Amino acid sequence: MQDQYVRESTQKQSVPPEVMAALARSRMGRGLLASRGTFLTGLNTYLLKLGPANLPADCEPIDHRIAASFPAITSRIRLQDMAALLSVGLSQFLAEDVGRPLHFINIAGGPAADSWNTLLRLRQDNAEVSHRDIVVSVLDVDDQGPAFGARAFDALQAPGAPLQGLRIQFDQQRYNWADPADLPRLLGSFDLKRSLCAVSSEGGLFEYGSDDEISANLTQLKELTLRDTIVVGSACREDELTRVHPGIGVTLRPRTRTAFQALVERSGWRVETLIERPFHDSVRLVKH
């Protein structure tokens, strides 16, 4: 699929007017068109990950084609990577102090699907997660994605649901990663110096942020949290695939793997685990 995508992207085919009209009528198409020159919202990104068989009934045929496309499939794989990297990274610490709070800090988190998928995995594999207080802090400039995430967490904790019985506090706050000095204020009411913290930014900070923004956020998070904190995210990689990707006009910032690793290390972290995927690397960072 990747090879076919490269071949088709290099052909520079124009989009027929009837296809543009169909995109404008469709739910996912409107979201993609609205992201030109900016970013795809959390809810529209979440729809991409559902797959064509799980879309709402009112979606158009072109929505199903978008959901089955190669970029949509890689988005779904990206979410799976985030949940795996988070759950494996946390598992080594969960048995050490069962009374220690667990705090997810989700930057540009949207619906925070990576956080609830991580808890689904941990609930299945680690009994220790059931005996502690859990906070999910979603920091985002958009309100719709986190509002959906709050309802999703409520549904997952309902009687008979997979996360029933967990003590989860959902914390939604507006945050622009261009102003990392806000992090101490936004997270100051929580005891981060006693908590096991897992920071994530799937399709967010490492994809769209500038070098200075990434460095400043990582530096603040390093100061606010304990030594065993992990950071998981997807980093847009500069290579042949991203160069031929026509995209939808979003403002991604591809970097070479060497440049990203150097940026992370200057900020007090290092890449502990890296999974190479089309368009991006899925990474888990630990403190120096």
C-alpha cells in the first residue's frame, strides 16, 4: 500500500470538480478541507481511525473511501502504537507502589483515545491499575474533541463496561503549546511530584510544533514531573514518503530522525523506543 501510494502521489493528478463537491458534502471531507493551512481537529482525526465499517450511518460513500485510505490506516496504526508504548512504559512501574496516583497528560489530546486505549490494555494485563487514583488531563485549544472524550470515559466506566470500577478523573483545560509557561498553572493543582506521569501527544506537538515549542514543552514537563515520567508521541519524519505526500494543506513539520533525536536530547530527554511507520516515527521518551 505504501509503494502504491508513492506511485499515485507522484503522478500529480488533479482533483476533479465532482470529487471536490462530494468532499464538501461529506462529514470527513468537510473536516479535511477545513484543515487546509492549519491542522485536522481531534474529532475528525478520531473518525479517520474508526475504519469504514464503524462510521456513523449518515456518512457519505466518499467518507468510507477516506476511512479506508492509506493515510487513515496509518492513523489507526499510530493510535495502536501510542497505547502500546504507553502501557508497556508504565507497566514496569505499576507494581512498585500501588497507592501512587497515575496521571495522563495529553497534549493536543482531542478525545484522548490513546489514554483510554492505554487504560483498556492496562486493565487487562495489570491488576495494579485498579487500586489507584487516575487523572486524565487533556490540554487542547479545541473543546469538541475533549468533550467527546469525557463522554467516552463515562461510557467506558458504566456498569458492565471495560473500565468499570476505575477511579478516573477527567480534566479538560484549554492549552496552546506555544505558551508552555501555562503548564505549571494548568497542572499545579495535581501532585505531579508524587504521581506516575505519562505524557502523550499523538499527531500533535511533535508533528506540528516548532523546534522551540517542542523544546520548551519538554523542558517544562521535565521540571514538573518525577524521574520515571515517560513521553509518547508521533514525530513526522522527513523522507521520500512525506515528500511525495500531497497532503491536505496541513502545516506539518517533518524532521530527520537525527534532528528530532538531537532536539529531544537538548531538552533533557532521550528516545528510548522508536517504531518506524509510514509518514512518522512512534516514539517513547525518558529523562536523561
